[in-house]
Amino acid sequence: MSNTRKNQKKSKGSQYKFRRTEYRFYQYWIIYYTERYQNGSEKDFATFIKAKSYDLAKTILHLKLKEDLNIKPRAIQGFMLHKGYRNARNFKKLSLSDWADVKNASFPNLNNFLFKKEMTRPEGYSSRFNQFNLDQIKKIGFKKGKDNWAVKHRTGIARKLNERKGLKWNGDKWVKWNKDEMRKTKNMIINALILCDNNRKSAASHLNISRGKLYKLMARCATKEWWGQNYPPPKPIPPRVSSDQRSKTQKRVMQHLKSQGHVFFKKNTACETKRLKNLRATILKKQIDSQKLLIPKIRKALESNNNSRTLAAQSLGVKIATFRSWMCKNKHLVNWAKEYPTNYNRNEK
């Protein structure tokens, strides 16, 4: 019996299901959250939100606090109020008067006011959940001054990057680096930089080392000035400027040019005339080319319909007036009446 109990999974509470369900009707949620202000202080509050799901209730709280205080709530924790809900303090079910108070104090409401109650934080708590011990914090972590680990164990041993050229750390002290090994490492770094367009991060990935390790190896092989002169890093891409900032900059530049007498959008009559002439010529050329493409289509339709204009237009799926306009536009290229005569054409004697 004991083994079966161990194998059974721990049943999840009802609130776990409530938070992952979207209801057809509005439900009342009690939300506990923390407000952090610009001066670094924090306050804990509790409020009621009316929503069809837990995620929607949190979204409503976010939007309301952003509208009122321009802050973002932190450490949000919510519970749905139901018929079996019990108060955490006195472990009693909600009465009818309690439900009426919840309904009246819930948000959204007609007055668009968020009713919230401040929850006093116990002394010694860094948040609603965590309690910290100052004495324990002082014993752990990094220490300053002479008590620092690096000061005790690395003083007189550690060297700066510009002092490591031609040296190698063997675990106890710095010794001279073998020239053949150093030359081999230097050539590997140079090949990686050439393949990666002198990008240090990509070269480090190519060599399967970190970027910091690459810089240390480069400092031990040659000076920083040598690497910058022979294999300079690529220029960084400038950050993307927002549209509002770009618009302000353009306005400021235009006002400065205007104050110096610069005239914007000045019209040049000769250039404008030439531009319009070229535009008309281009449009006319496109029209002529499109008309020439219609000639084979018209010929095929007439030949297959015994030179009948009406049947040819029907075979092409256009009106007879459209078909005749096509023929009229190309009559300077093809003599339709002579090449494709009909019974109604009057032959010249």
C-alpha cells in the first residue's frame, strides 16, 4: 500500500486549474502584487479584478497601473474566488456580504478606479516571500580590500595583458613561451581572423574558445597595436535611430539650412520640361509595344473564324468594339481589310 502511494503523483490544487481555464462569464480574482517606485522603495497591495481568465486579469492590472502611475507591477500572485474559497487568515468561507463587497470593489468599474489595500510587509523581508539575514550575507560573497581572495593569492603573480608578450603560465609562475609553439598559435589566430573578416567574436567561435581567451592569446603573441594595425577590427554598425528622433534631426537640419538662405524644392523649368518630355516618350513607347503584341493574337483569331470580326471577338472573350479598336490602332502596320477581307468589304475596282 505504501509503494502505491509513493508512485502516485501529487494532485494539483484547484487554483492550478482555474488559472489555466478561460471562462465564458466573468470571474472575480484577488490579486496580490508589488509596486516598485523610481526612488527604489516598494509597497505590497491586494486588489480585486473581474476577468474571464487569470492572464486577462493580469493584463488589466498592467494597463491600469501603467495608466495611473506609469509603473509595472511585480511579483503578481492571483487566486480565483469560488464558492469553496476560504480566507487564508481565518480560514472561513466568504459570506454574502463579502461577495457584495468584492463585487463593488472589483475593477473594471463605472468609476474607472482601482481599489487596492496596502499589505504591510514583515520586518526583515526583502519581498513578500523572501526573508534575508544580514549577518549571513556579510559572511558570503566577494570582499573588498585586503580580505579579497585575489589580493591574498594573486598579488605579485598576476600580470596585465600588455606585460604577457612571449610568456606562458605553467600553473605556478610565468615562464618563457616556446617560439615554435607561439608562432603556430599566432598563425592559427591570423587564419581565423582572415576567414572571419577580422571579427574577434567570430574568430573565437571558429577556434572554439571564448573571446576573452582569444584576447589573452593575442596579447601573448604580439602587442595590441600590432594587431590593430595589421588586422583592424571592423567598424561597429551604428544603432538604429527611431523614426521620431530621425524626424527631429531632419527638422533641425532643415531649419539651420533655411536660416542660411537655402531654398528647398526649387523648380528648374528646363529640367522639368525635359523630364516631362522623357516621361511622355516612355509612355508612348510602352503603348506602341503593347499594341504590337496584339497583332499575332488578332491574326490567329481571324484565321480560325473565317475572317469574321464578331466571332473572333467572341473567341478572345472581348466585345466587338474592343476588338475593332485593337485593329484600328494597328492599321498603320497591317491592312486588315486587304489581308482578311469579309463578305461586306467593298473591293476597289
